[in-house]
Amino acid sequence: MIYKQDKYQYLLKDHIDKDFHYDTEILDNITPDYFSEFINRLESHRDYNQLKTKFLIDHKKRIIIQILDKVPIEEFDGLSDEETFFYPLCSKDEIKRIFNPKSAFDYLLKIRAENIADNIRLHRLFISKRKQSEHWSFSEYIDTKHFNEYLSFVPKKVRDKCLNIPHGLIHYNETNGFCQKTPYGNIIVISEALKFFLYHMNLFVLGKQLGVPEEDSMASFWIGIRMMLGTEPLDFELDSRGEIPKEIDKEVLNSTNWQLRFIVGHEYAHHYLGHLDKSKIKKVSPGHNQNRELSIYSYSHQKEYDADFNAINSVTKKDHKDSLAMSAFYFFIFLDLFETVLEFMYPKSNSSMGSHPKPINRVWKLNESLGDKIGIKRKEMEDYLEWLAPFKTDLIENVLPFEVDNIESYSSIYLPSYKKDFKYDRLDY
């Protein structure tokens, strides 16, 4: 609880009510330029009278405390200090499940809650969602659409093996999808960050034929790359990077959704093929940030190829197989483009990609397994890769040498033609 933090007691004592728990974000050691800009924007903001009550400010020491929420202290009866960290984002029953998981569903709940609580922007996003909902349930606020759609494509014998596995798109910064073995059973999740990576890479690839200005296509490319590197904030629901015209958005979303279905199918295949039974978890560095490690399950390359193949081959209808195979091709192309950037920036990095076959190898292997009658034909793949080669060369020789600092900086990139209304962090969202 904030009033227990002695360092800020002098600033808090006249502004808080000890009958309430205060959910806050504390900004300390702020640069003079940022502090000055923030104060000027706050004092000139159209909603100043409402906003000023949400900030406690020490002008001399340049400290800003933002009050995100306050909850009557009586609501915390029965919770330890550690458990209050998740309230009121989660209900008391959900908190008990987080601290004493008894099923794979509880374990998934724990992962989701911890990732959001540890990320201040995501925490702000979900506090806002909770306030806007009359009947809030953190457990039920999870996107399972792509999982349900994929399972509707497969025969009953496959679906029955997958139905009871906890699953969903979850908010966390690792741009990944995984089938994870837990003490209570397997879970399958896809990162929201991966969804945004795919969306912006599709906007980049489809941009020219959809009439997207070149500067917006390239901005979208950098958003996608930065999502993979973890330098683009996962706050799209708070701060849109641009208002894409509906018809363009519809086309891009369609491609993105099919790619997500393929990834879902790939992770389900790891489950029903028994790949987790003997796999071992290992720690890898994503390369661009040596202080951060990712926990992933290490499969052999053959198991990755098998999961790619079964994600498509297990599907019943030919048109669904075609769409998934085409989506897999573009997904691997996107990964290859990311690896091109990663290898230029961090040539000796121990990338998380190292646990998987090279994306282009997965393209050829999948085509070899499926044949030319499903998805894109081998000759068409070769033509596309040949067309893409000059872009990759130009990227390495003429673009990346001048873009490294911009790629590595933690900030937001916007689509210049589609972003008209800019928001200022903490004041407008």
C-alpha cells in the first residue's frame, strides 16, 4: 500500500485517506526536460481540473505519483500484503487460485495476472477495462476465438484431444506462442504481441496492393520488427498507431487471423503428438537485451517440422488447408525478415529463434511434406523469395546501419498518414 512507503510519506500524508488502498505508479529521478514537459502539458490540458487530482507532484525533487485507482481498505479483508498486489484486477477467489493453483486453468490465470501486474502500461489498460465493465471477470477476459475456430476445422478425434487444454491470447511482451507443460497439465497460449507483429507485417507486405502509402508500409514494418525485439510498447489498445481505413484493416486482419490459426494448430500439434512428454525447458537470451531471459521448451527441429505439417494436414477441408498453408508461408517470411534484422544488429546473439529451424527451411520442408497441391506452389515460393531478396539486401546495406538506435529505443512508432490524434502518456490514456 502506497502510504507504507516511507520514502514518499512526506508527499502522501496530506493527500491520502488511510481508509483506502491506492494503486499507483511512481516516477522518480525524472529528467528536467521530461518533468518540465509533463507539467506544461498537465497544466494546459483541457481536462486539467479532473487530471490534477490524479497526480501528487514534488516540483523540487521532480517526483510524480500517479493515482491509478483507490479501493476501500475493507475490501482487502482476508488478503495478505502480497495478495493485494492483484486486487482489484482479480477477484479474491481468483487471487486464491493464483497463489494456490490446483489445475492448468489456475496456472494460466497465474501467468496472465503476473504478466499484467508486472507491466505498468498493461496494468493501466486492465484497470481501465475493469472500470468500464459492470460485471468484470479477469478469468473470462481472454481471447479464445482463434483457438475455437481452428478446432472447428479438425475432425472430432483430434478436437477431443485438445478441447480441455486451457488456452487463449494473453498479454505478455514475449512475441511467441507456446504449448507449455505445467504440473497440472499442458496449456497453450499465443502472445498478443505476436498478433500485433503479424498485423503490422501483413500491412507492410500487402500495403502496395491495398494502396497504403510507402512511408506507412515501412513504418508498419518497423513496428513489427520492434514488437519482436520488445522495444515497441504493447499498448495498442490505449494508443493506436493509426486509424487504418476499414477495407484495408479488414484485409490485413483476415491474413493475420489465418496466420494465428496456423500457429494455434502448430501448438496443438505439439500437444497431441506428445512432443512435451520428453522436452526440457531451457533459458535463452533474445540477444537484444542480455539482461532478459525467456523460458521456452526445446524441441528437435524434426518435431517443429512435424508440428507445422500436422497443423495443416489435420484439418478436414481442402480450402482450409490451402489458407493455412499460405498463411504459414507468409508467417515464415516474416520470421525470416526479423532474423535478417536480428543477425545484422546482434551477429553473435543467442536468439530464441535458435530453438527452431530457420524459417526458410520450414518453408521448404512444409512444401515437401504437403506437395504443390496444397497452398502455394514451390515455383511461386521461389519467385517470391527472389523478389524479396533485393529488399533484404537494401535493408542490410543501406537502411539498418542508420536505424539501429531507433530500433533499440523503447518508444512508439506511428503510421504518419493514418495518425492524426496523438496522445500523451499518463494524461490522455
